[in-house]
Amino acid sequence: MPTCDVSIIALGRDFSNARLQRIMRSLKDQQISYEVFTKRGGRIYRVIAAWIVPWRAKGKVLFTPDPESAIALSYIARLRRKKWAVDVREDYKLLIEDRAWAKGSKKVVATILADWAVSASASADLTITVDDWVKPLAAKNRIVVHNSPDARFLPEPTDIEAKPRAIYVGDVRQSRGLFSMLRAIEMTDDWTLDIIGNIAPQDQSKLDQWRKNSNAADRVRFHGNLSPKDAWLFAKGAWVGLALLNPTPAFKRAWPTKIGEYIACGLPVIATDLPRIAEVILKDPRPGALVETLNEEVIAMQTAGILNSWAENPDEYGEVRTRTLLNVESWRSAASYDRIAREISGLIDQVR
């Protein structure tokens, strides 16, 4: 049977997923061959496929960013005598609190699976976590690779366009500020907004109503899910990047990757005042502005106030953009995804 170096089993991710793309690029740069199994169905499919796909995988090392597949690989990799690695991108139990479906028995089952996934991830031959505090805190071989901007996928800073334009890149859902952004644009006269990312199914109906009834609908463009390189082309000429996350348990502790990416593209940031975000936005030279998180209307009103002020006062906007540009180089050189490729290369050597 033909083989490759790594089988990436990412059943909960689209092929264009940003961190997945960064890891694949790093593997390619290290001349590590790989095959990829990505998302084809919903939650039930993922659970079933997690136990089937690893038996078809040809790689010497099995790699997954998914909790369901981590559970399966903790058994299957041992039976197939393969090395395996897991990329733990979030605190699974905190993430459950951010999901509208997580109620009653569904929440109980999800919590049990989250604990199981953490335990399984600790037994991997390589356990990668996205942050120091993300579990498992103790593992057989644990490294931390932060979600820093990867300059290989980002355009250099450009001059801004004549008309003010904001962008949002990422998962498109209410908890990540979807309706706060739309309401903010309604309260401006000149601003347009490009939204790049998948729309959460549970928010589609409410979004359809907004697009049908809002007088700002023609100033907001939805581009769907794009590859990281294509997504970040929208940063060229834009004035600002938005990150209006709600104060959920997960977001209070998480670092939103898009903020570093906005800054790396030279875009000032307007973001909600959450702890990890504030550490960056309030640090000199300050690359943006914060808004309060009391409720979505307050977030929208304060965001619109900043947008209107920047559009009406070129000197004010110019000052914050100048501060942002001072941060660009440090953010464009922060990525460490090649470390993942090097560690996986070490595992490949162990099975040769």
C-alpha cells in the first residue's frame, strides 16, 4: 500500500481552515508529504467517521485537530502501531458554553466527551496546545504553538481606500459579534463592511431578516468561506478590522487570532474589552480601540461612534493607523508553526 508521511484527520474542519492551512504549509516547507481528510458532514458524521477514517489513513504519523478523532486515535494508533499527534486548539469545555445547542442532555454528553478528549490528547506522541492554559496541562510530549499571524498568508500593509471600509474574518455567528457589527454599520453613513467566513446555521434566519429589512444591507458584503490567502486580500485598502466578541467564558480567556492578523496587515482594530484583547490594544503603541461589553446594543453604539469619528476626523484616524503600523513587523514575525513540522518530522524518523 502506498504511504505518505502524515495523515491529517480533520473531520470537523473545512480544508480552508486557517490553522490547518498554516500547518500544511509548514509541512510542505519541510518536505513532509501528507494526505488530508476534512469535513464532509455534521456532528454525527464526525463521530462515526472518527472511528473509520484512521483505518484508511496511509500516513506513518496520524494527526488530528478534532476532539472526536483524538479519542479514536488514542486506541486506533496503538492498534495500528503508528505514532499520532493532536492539535488542541481550544478549551473544549469552555467552548460548550458558547454553543446555543449545548443544553440539557446534549450538554451533559458534550461535557463527558470533552473530558474524554482531553484525557486522550494527553496520551498522544505529540500534544500541541494553542495556549499555555489550554488542557491537557500535563501530557506525554506537550508543546505550545500560539495562534500567531502567519505572514505567508497575509498581504503587506497598503494605502487605505478613499471610502472607509471595515472587514471581519472568521467564524460568523452571534457570539462573535455578527449582529453587533451589522447594527454598528447601520449607525454609520459611509462605512461598508466585508465579512469573510462561514455563517452559523442557527443565525442564518435572523441574518436573512436583517438583510431583507435593513437600510444598510447594501453596505455589507458576505463572501463566505475562503482560503486564508484569499480571505486576507480584503485587508488591502481597508481601514479597520472588527473583533466584537461577546463576553462568553471561552472568549474571556482566549486570544482571537484575527486581531494579530489585522495588525500584521496594518489595520487598526476595534474590539470588545476582553482581558486578552485589552492586553494588546492598550499596550503602547496602541493599535486600536476597545468598546464595552454590556450588551450588543452598547457594543454596536460605541463601535459606530468610533467609526464615525475616524471617518470625520482624518487626523484622528491617521494617528491610530500610524501607531498600528509601528506594531506590524513584530506581529508578522511571531509565527512558530514550523515547530509543529519539526516535531512531526521527529515522529516520522521514529517509525522509519
